[in-house]
Amino acid sequence: MKLTLRIWRQAAPNQAGNYDSHELTKVSPDLSLLEALDQLNEQLINNGERPVNFEHDCREGICGSCGFLVNGQAHGPLAATSVCQLYLREFKDGSVLTLEPWRARAFPLIQDLMVDRSALDRLIAAGGYCSTGTGQAPDGNALPVGRQQATSAFDTATCIGCGACVASCRNASASLFVAAKLAHLGQLPQGQPERSTRAQSMQERMTQEGFGSCSSNLECEAVCPQEISADWISWMHRESLR
Ligand code: FES
């Protein structure tokens, strides 16, 4: 198939950026979009040009490293799919795909499609952990957790921290990310000792890092590759009041 990639190129944060168009001919529809970028980068390197910078690691939808906008949508047009799992067969032959980095104040651009998402790490450091000394891993049956409780906690623990929720929110809010971390820990016995301060400290840090407040548009839920429900944002606010 034939494909045109219109890619945001910006060599450094303090330099002007622009869109570069590259036509890929005779690409297999079974390539992933990241593999198409690999192919393009090989061509660019062979021509002595700078390759496109984009982040990736597992390419299996589990690590959260990848992420950029495809035609304005975080991770592209498919629901519950990270961009590394997006295949060219999902697009019509001859499509033009515009690829842009996450755009959010808290995610400063590094180069091209790659942004600095370390603000999410600092949100975790502000309270998204259990600091209670637990010693050796306890026997699985020593601390019973109800089935419903465990399933609900796991639903939020699946957050891969890709930042798509931030990139799709018009206020660039990290509410869904923070809510997922709070709900993951707050529903389990291990998360109880610091529960009373965790919600406050993580939300304060969210503001300090330059994330906005929840826009209530639910775009975060729509683009989340793990389909984490925005209902957890309401849960987070109840947690703050509690
Ligand atoms: S590269 Fe790991 S989730 Fe996409």
C-alpha cells in the first residue's frame, strides 16, 4: 500500500518546528505504524538525513513508552489500542497520516514526536506508592482480598502511564492517571496506611507540575489504551473529601 506520513519535526525545544511529508510506497499493510517509521528512518539515515525521533520500548502495548497523535487522535483511531499496536491495514490505501507529539505544558518536547513525561514519575513519587515495610513477599493467602475488590483494583492498576489522557484533555489534566493510581492503592489493604494523605499530595503535585484540572469532556477515557473509566476521577474527588 501507499502512505504519506506528515510528521512534526522539531530538532530541539527552542527551535521552530514544521511538518515534513514522506511518501512510503509499497509498504506492507501488516506493518505496524512504528515499523513504518522504522522503515522511513532507514531511508532517512541512508540519505544522510536525521531520523524521526519517537519513543517506544515493548511494542506490545504494555509499557506505555509509545504515544503520539495520529490525525489528531492520541494513539490513533482505534479504541483500546496503543500506537505500537496500530497496524497500517487499519488505514485506506493512499492515506495521509499526520503524526504529532503529545502537546501539554507538563510534557515539554524533546525532539520530533518525543516528549518528556517524567512529570508522571514525579506524581508517583508524590504519593503513588506504599512505603510500609513489608519484609519478604507474604503468602498469597495471608491477606485475603475479596474477588470484586481485587478485580476493581486491578482494573485501575492496568494504567501504563502513556500520557494519552493528558494529551487528549483540553486542560491537559492528569486526573485519570492520578485517579487510577489512587484507586489501585486505595482499594487494597496494603494501600491503607498512607491513604489519608495520598490523594491530597498527588493532586497538589499535579497542579505544581502544570497539569490542568479535569475538563469533564471524558476524552481521557475515550483514548485510554487500557479503557480505564473516567468514573475513577469522581472516586478520586470523593477520596480527597474523605
Ligand atoms: S511501546 Fe510499550 S506500550 Fe507501546
